[in-house]
Amino acid sequence: MRTDETDPPPRDPPAVTLLAGLTIRAREPDDSAAIAALWELPRVRWGTLRLPYTSAAEVRKLMERTPDGHVSIVALLDGRLVGSAGLFPHKGRRSHAAEIGMCVHDDFHQRGIGARLLAALIDAADNWLNVRRLELGVYVDNTPAVRLYEKFGFTIEGTRRADAFRDGTFVDSFIMARLRGV
């Protein structure tokens, strides 16, 4: 093991400032009220499987039950929570794969927040967890999200018909994945 002065410094800072005023950091228990409020936003519910009326106490319970190995992060813009994302590794014969979930505050779309969250998750997957397959589901009519995922190397692998019930009707979802070194 090399320990001379040419070794790079550790790459694991507690929080990273990426854009003016934007910080990506680990999710903390005190974030539960802000995350509950985020999940209540109409566009967040529209683009995810979140149900209405999730309390801060329910979010805190979910956070407390997060299994080891999961990466849960938030985006703060000038101290305000504007996004949340997670990387959920599989086990056993699928230990090379992980699922991604994320959402961005309704008022902060198209500002690069989703891209920064996704980049942070991909960095964790590629450089810390040796995940070779990242996968996600996205509604077929969520064009901005599909474009974002494609920019990061995700491809559509298939369509789940009538995958979820949203706004009184069934919607289809794309299954997307990004493969590394396979």
C-alpha cells in the first residue's frame, strides 16, 4: 500500500457544493419533515409512486428502517431541501445491481438538481460499491426524466403496461438500466 505524498486525498467529503448554493449531502433524520413536504407536492406524486398524506413521522420511520448499504442523499439549495434520492443495492445473485429512486421539488425542475443527485448516486455506485447495473422505472410520459436518465447512459429495456394507477387511470412505465463493464 502506497502512503507517499503522491497518493490522492480521500474522496469522501461529508457534503459537496456543486452549483452556487446547491449542496448534496447524506439524508439526516431531521430531514423527515422537509422530505414529507417534498413528497406531498403534486408533480413529485405525479412522477413517483408516492401516495398523498405521508406524515413526517411516517417518513422518519421509513428512514429508520433503511437497510445498511443504501445510499440516501438530499439536495439543498441555499439551505432549503429541494430534492431527495436513493441508491438501493440488491443482494445475493443480484449484488452487482442497484435501483435508483429520486425526486426534485416542483418549483426547482430544469435547474440541474436532478442531474447532480443522479451524478452523486452514479459516483457512489461506480466508485464505492462496484455496482455494475443501475436500474429504475419511470413513467413513459415523464419525458424530462427519461431524457435525464439517457444523458447519464441509461437505456430503455422494456415497458411495463398498466404499471401504476395515477390520477384515476393506469399508466405505463419504462424499465431503464445503465450497465458498466459488462
